[in-house]
Amino acid sequence: LPAASGLAEMGAHWIHGPSPGNPVFQLATGYNLLGPEAAREENQQVEVGGHPLLPSVTYGSSGKALSPTAVSVAHHLFDTLLESARAFQGTKELPAPSVGQYLGGEIARRVPAWGGAREDPRRLRLAVLAACLKLECCISGTHSMDMVALEPFGEYVSLPGLDCTFPGGYSSLPDCMLSALPEGTVLLNKAVRTIQWKGSFHEEGDEARDFPVRVECEDGDTFLADHVIVTVPLGFLKERHKDFFQPPLPERKEEAIRRLGFGTNNKIFLEFEKPFWDPQQQLLKVVWEDESPLEEPRTDLEANWFKKLIGFVVLQPPEQHGHVLCGFIAGKESEYMETLSDEEVLGTMTRLLRMLTGNPHLPAPRSMLRSQWHSAPYTRGSYSYVAVGSSGDDIDTLAQPLPEDPKDPRPLQLLFAGEATHRTFYSTTHGALLSGCREAERLNQLFQATS
């Protein structure tokens, strides 16, 4: 979305793990869409484990920057514990059902040994750990890490490479991919109301040719097909699958849709006349010094929603973007933020930044822009995670084409793709892209077998 002097990505932001194993990176490189940094081989080999390493400053709620040493000690512990949370695949006796409860238990075990008899360093470290959990909620697209299942957590694969962005915006990639297709191949703003399958449909005046699938659009137009690849977000499926598919999906598929997790991660862009941060800082983190991962979080959204914000990424380079901060916020607080007016969000962000910097005269941002993925009727959130009570098998079940019987005379009527159908790369653009290639290849195999 072009905004102010630069470009604001309302959706996907980074190529996560830009390295040879990432098809988004490969395509982007082929189309020459990336800057020189992304192409550097050493950058493609860095292992960041899904956490971008940016030069940062951490502001405390008391209104000053926190000691980098205190912050990094807590961060190091969190990273170590998070890594250990990936080791429970196939374990029958789990220490906890969720990632959040496992981390909480591990933190509680270690707290007594912290900071000797002094209460202050211990409080601060706990507060930083609480902030780490909020960041993890953004990465997982969940309200709380207590909702993310522990056993399958390690199935997600992080690719190596320093996360990078598209200088011309993420949409420059699909634009290049579309340019190879004949004019009029892609219809946009053509919302689908229902997909009827297992049917016998005919074009008017052509009784000889019979189609098993009929797609009906909200404007009344219909399309008949032998095969339809469905790539709608899991959030839409959760809300609409019952009336979207006729006949309904098999029960196994419906159960997988119900069990898998799908949450909200939103962005809040703030544009400033001039920066109040140092030019080398690329991430401004926020820590509420009275919070702890061992205490129940506050539930009053109206009073506390903004405390879920993990901080702000500084959009780079400023020559292109102007002076823009991009805040990230996940979960119920993020969904509540969507219901507020632009003025309320801008006012709250201004007060928050004045409090964090300890500068009551900090100029207000000159403009504000935010995503609202939960309210968007065709997404109803951002991306999927493997929830407590669910497993990677549910992802595979969601990906299975219909009808289920491989010997059906009219196979592959409905195929399913999208990030929530990729077992190891769910929640990512490269997962979505690979899932589409997988379903296209399934059709290729069928056509080769029947030609």
C-alpha cells in the first residue's frame, strides 16, 4: 500500500529465511527484485531461528532505556528455553500441553537462583521474559503461547538466511509472476459464495459435457470446473466452511479445521516528521516492568490492549520510507485495536511513546495506518499455528484433496492449498507458495496419467 513517502506492507513483511531452499527468495532473485544485501552469500547462511537480529533499544514503562546487559541475559534464557521447547516431537510424557505452560514452568524453576537476594534484577528479567512471550505470540499468530501445542512445536522448520524485504513491496513478486499469464486469466474482486462439488453440471446448450464442480460467486456469476484449488485462509474456513461447500466437507476435514489454530497479528504504522530514535536503531522494544510470565495477564482490553504491543521496527531505508515505525501486536488485544477509531489508536500510540521515552513533549506522529486482519471477512485473522489438541496430522488432513476415494471416477474435484496446509512451513509465504506448487503438481500427475 503506497503511503506517505514510502510503502507500507499491510500483509507479509519479510522473506523469512532467504536462502536457496526458499522458493520465494529464488523467484525474487530470478526477477531481480531484491537489494544487494539479500544476494550476499554470507547473509544466506546465517541461522536466526526465525528471530530477526536487528540493532535495538529496549524502553521500559518507567520511561527510560533499559540496560542492554539485563535485557540480553533474559533474552538468552528465553531463546535457550524456546529451543528446548522444540524437542518434544513424538514424546508421550509431555511436561506440559502447551509451549506457554512449558516455558512458564521452566522459568519458575530458575527464578529462585536469579539475582541473588536482590529483587530488582529478578523483577526486570521476568518483565523482559513477559515481553519475549508477546513477541512469540506475534511470530506464532496466537493470543497466548498457552494455546500453542508443545509436542508438534518443533515440526516447524526455520530456513537459514537474514530476513529481507522487497524494496518495491511484496506485491512486486506476484506482479512479475502474473505478467507471464495471458491477459484476463486472473479475475480479482470476484468473491465466491459457494463451491458445489460431487455434482453433474452442464453449460447451457451443451448436454454432452458434464462437470463435477460449480463455483458460484457473490455477484451471481458461475464457473463450471473439473478441478478447483481452494486457497482461502483457515480463518475463513473456520467461520464459513459449512455453507461454503455443498455437500459439506467430510467430518475428518471439518475436525481438522476446528482443531488447528488461527490467530491475529496486526501492524500499526506511525509516520514522523523526524525521528526521535538514533539512526542505527532498527528495533524499538517495549517492556512493562511490572509484568511477569508467572502471573496471570490482565484481561481488561479497553484499559490494557496497547500493552500487548511488542515494540516497533524502523522501516529501512529512511530515504525510501521516510521516518516510519511499524508496531506489531497479536491476539485479543490486536482484535480489540481493530474496533477503535484511527484517532483513538493514534492518540494511544502517542501517549505510549511519550511515556516510554520519558519525553512528554515528543511530537505526535503525523500519520497512522494499521492492518485489520481479524475484521477482514475473507481472512478473519492472519495465519495458522498448531493449537493444543491438534497436531501436524491435522495440517495434512486439511491438505488432502476430495473426494477421498482415490478410485473415484472424477478425482481431485477439490484441492486445498495455502499456508495452513503446509506441515513444516505453515504461517509463511514460502509455505503458501509451495502448497500451491504441490497441488498443481498433483493435477499434472493426473493429466499425465490420463493423457
